[in-house]
Amino acid sequence: MLKPLVSILVPFKNTEVFISECLDTILKQSYSNWEAIFVDDNSNDNSYNIVKNYTKKNTRIQLYKSEGNGIIEALRTAYKHSSGNYITRMDSDDIMTPNRLEVMVSNLEKHGKKHLAVGQVKYFRADGLSDGFSRYEQWLNKLTVTGNNYSEIYKECVIPSPCWMLHRNDLDACGGFNLNIYPEDYDLAFRFYKAGYTCIPCNDVLLHWRDYSTRTSRTHEHYAENSFLDLKVHYFLELNYDASRPLTIWGAGHKGKTLAKILLKENIPFYWICDNPKKIGKHIYDQELYNFDYLSKLKQPQSIVTVANTKAQEEITRYFKKQNMQSMIDYFFFC
């Protein structure tokens, strides 16, 4: 019996230093029924020619020029030329483990449609990782082990963009790559969440995720902090906000202030609370800051927490639990 065809979509731009290693790890997959569709997003280095040489050696590798500019257009072009039962993404500067496709296909075959195969990740960098990336890796893998990725979706992107797979029909049903919304990977993760696709728990590291200073997600304006916050607020208001309940912002730092401005612009009423004695009682944007225990005076409030400090988050979580409040219903961490 022929195994399902997997389409691997690989947009690329100026990654001549890394792209051969990426291609080699695709060729070494234990699962053999795949097609890798590489799309050049207007590179000005030798990336295109490197991939072209691989296409001469293996017909499963296809190469196209993007029909537009940017990663979304490149993904659209790749998807248009794909024909697989299952769709997955890969970045041209990353590395697949040899069993990645096999594990993901096996999980999807076992669980069926409306499921999302994900895998654990391992960051690497030539000159060593920052503590921030190490923490992100640990946090992401902890979610992936249990498949509870959506439980903290408002913190960061909970689905690694180069390490998911799903049925073609499911990708189409949630809009695929049709929307021009950045950051595109985070937006897609929210649409998986909105569609109710269950993340399949995974114990295996399936992706080695490369970090370097000129990586697009570090340098492009589409991946700036404000873009992430705008996206979070958009989906929160659509999917989790209950307008019949009072809303609070917990925290008055940079992110709390930015969030307050967004909500004011959207005409969403809110109370502003914090635990900083220097700020309590002051007014910012004509909004008074209350002590956090003001929550107890509100009837069934929802809270968005913008406090980034890990220990403070643990204390805030304990406070919510004492109030019998539930995560993703009553409170949401936005950082």
C-alpha cells in the first residue's frame, strides 16, 4: 500500500550558507514518499542555483520563483504547486531530524483529521544561544510533550513554524496561506486554535532550529513586538473576550501601556491594575491604576497579564488559583 504523499513547503531567501544542509536532511528522511517544493523569494545570492543542482539529482525536489514578494507569497506559490495529502513547512536554514516526517505522518494516520502534528525543537547557534532562546525552547517543548500548546498561545507562538504537519483539507479549511497577516506563523497558529485542531503530543525532537543575527524573524518589521501584540489582541477579542464581563490589564510596563493604547483605540473598556506601589493611584492615558486586589471588587472579571518576570508570573498564577480563576477563561498571560 502506497504511503501518503507529504508536501514540504520551503520558502527561501539568501540562505546559500545553510540551504544545502537543509536539503541533505530532507533527502535523509526515513519516510520516502515526499516532495520538497522550494520557492525563491527574490534572492540575490547563490541559493537558487544550489537548489537547482539538487533538482537535477532528485525529482522529488522542485524549484520555483515566487510570484510576489515576502514569505506569504512564497508559501502561496509553493502550496499551489504541491499535491500532497499532508502539508508541512520547513525553513531553508534549519535541519530536520531523520525521523521527522515518519513520526508526523504516523501521528496523523493514527489520530485522523482535525489534528495537528507537532514536534519538539532544539535551537542551535554557532556562537552559543542566549538565555531567552533556551527558555523559549524549554517552554515550547514542555507544551508539546502534552499537546497543550494552545494553553499559553497568548504568550508566544506555540507552534514552531518549520515543525508542523496537517491534512491538506484541514489547512484549506482554516484559510491556508490566503491571509496577508504578519507574523504569518503566529497568525496560522491562532487559526489552528480557532479551528479546534488538536495538537498531538510528541516526545521527539524533530527540528534543529538555527538562530543567527540576520535571520528574518530578527530583522524584519513584520516580526516587531507591536505586530505580535496587535495579533494577540485581535484573536483575544474574537475568541476569548466576553464583553459581558469586566476586563482588566495587569501590569503597567511597556507592554501594558501598549496594550492599553490598543484597547482604547478599539473602544474596549478596561480596569488597570498592578502591584507597583509607585504606580498605584496614578493616571496613564486618563486611566487610573488600581492595586491588584481591586479584582475582588469586580464581578467575574477577565484579566490580561502583561508582567514578564517569571517569578512574578508564578505569584500572579497562585493568586488567580486562590480566587478559583481558570487559565484561558478568566486570565491570559500576554508575555
